[in-house]
Amino acid sequence: MCNFLLIITLIYVLAKLFGLIAWSWLLVFMPLIAWIIWNVFLIGLGIVIRLHEKGRHE
């Protein structure tokens, strides 16, 4: 999944630089931003679960 999103982002960046698309840079980097947000969510969820489990055992 990560490689796919990075390849899509690279294609969008190249298309933007060569003038093939007139999107904003935010839209160009949206696949990468979505991947980062997803990973931050998963890490946060893991931390919450770990803290919840730790609280149950005390």
C-alpha cells in the first residue's frame, strides 16, 4: 500500500512539474498526506490500547 501511494504521489508531482495538471500542491501531495494521517492514527490507536491494557492489570 505504501509503495502504491508513493508512486501515485511521484506521478502527480511529475505531472504538476511538467504542466500536465493544474492542481494545487495540496491535492498533489494528498496520497502522501493520507498515508501519514493513517499511520499516525494507527500509532495513536496502539498507544491507547496499550495504556488501556496496562490500566486493567494494575
